[in-house]
Amino acid sequence: MAILVLGLVLLLGVHSTRLIAPGLRDAGVARLGLLPWKILYAVLSLIGLVLIVQGYGEARMAPTLLWAPPVWTRHLAALLTLPAFVLMACAYVPGTRIRAKLGHPMVAGVKIWAFAHLIANGTLADLLLFGSFLVWAVVMFATLRRRDRAAGVQRPGSASRDAIAIVAGVAGWAVFAGWLHLALIGVKPFG
């Protein structure tokens, strides 16, 4: 469990730099340069992710059950991840109206993903993993939206870009829910 917690602190901490220490990124870029800063950020994030995967995997071997979610929550979680995948796609397809409206669709997608997995899983490791991501995403989304409003950020968007993001998100969800989730995580979302 300690490895999982360390990974969460590292990954979510790195991704909270602007929230926790707003000037740290600018100081790091000024000191190291943009590319070295991005490499450091990526390496620390990757280490955090590896620790999360390792720690969560170990915790699944001897789970501490906190509650027993009903079977239907697994199906609800699988369906809730569909909009999460669409929102994630909107983060990478420029010029969507969805991004223009939400501002930070990736973080909104993480909120839905974490909530979906939290309701469908009932172990201590699940609570730590998905609960941490949910709390982080709620705080980040609110903070980033407030920052955007204060700065007067406006983003253009078009329906054709929305269509591209929706198709990409649905396709990604279908592949992940249909095959990759079982292959990578060992759980079949629909089954």
C-alpha cells in the first residue's frame, strides 16, 4: 500500500505543481530550460505511474474489503467511462465546442473515470486510487476554471471538431472496454 501512496503523491503532486506552487514551473523553466523541465516532469510522472501500477497490483493480491458494491455498479461504471473517453479525446482535438464550454475536458474526464471506478470497486486500494484521483480532479477543475474566468480565457469551437472528438472517444472506449481493460487490468467491464 505504501508504494501505491508514494506513486499517487508523486504523480498527482507533479500534476498539481501550478496549484500548489504556481511559480515553481516558471522558476524551473528559467533555471533548466523548457525542454529539460518537460523531461523532468515526464520522468517524475512516469515514475509515479509505475509506482501506482505496482502498488495497486500488489494491493489487489491481498485486498482489504471496505464494502461490496452491487454487480450493477460495474455496468454503470463501464457506461460512465464512455463520456470520460469522449472528454479525454476533446483534450487532444483542437477547436471543439466541448472544450470551449468546459475549458479542461481532460480533468473533467478524470473526474468521471475516477467516480465510475470508485462506485464499482470496494477495497481500500480502490478507495485510495480512485478517491485520490477524484479529489484531485475536482479541486483542479474548479481551480483551473476559476483561473480561466479571471484571465478572461475564451476558446472557439466547431461542431465538426466535436464530431471528430466524439468518434475518437467512442472508438477508444470501445477498444479499451472490449479488449484492453481485460488484457491490462484483468477485469472484463461487460461480463
